[in-house]
Amino acid sequence: MSALVRHLLIPATAPAALVGLYFTPIALFGCVNRGWLALAVVLVSAVAACATTAKGTQARLQGSPSANWWLLSTLVLLTPIVLILGPLG
């Protein structure tokens, strides 16, 4: 699996899921259930961002060239939090 897919496209599913929830009709899930699903996406993304931050920091301390990829994954995984607090909230 290439680094682009592993560190950018797979983590990008979290913000895409959140935007997808935003555009789903209320009649499909209901307002409360959409909120719970959005909260679940944000929490899973935040936990994954903490894990990738730890992995990236460990890789940077070891001098590994993959450290920048892990930190890019962290930034992508933090975007659902920014979306909820900003334009979608």
C-alpha cells in the first residue's frame, strides 16, 4: 500500500463521513441519531489522531523519514473536530 493511500486517503474517510452526515436528509436517520453519529465520527477521529501523533513523534525521535507522513495523517484526522466547531457546527 502506498504512503499516499495509507496516510492521506484512509484518514480522509473521517472528514468525508462527517460531511456526508451533514448532507443526509433528516428523515433518513433523524436529527438526534445524526448528532450521535457525528459525535462518534469525531471521537474516533480524535483517538486516531492521538495515536498517529504518538507514532509520528516516535518516528521523528528515531529519525525515520515516515514521521512527516504520520503527522500529515494527524492533521487530516483533526479536520472533523475543526468542521464540527466551525462551518458544520
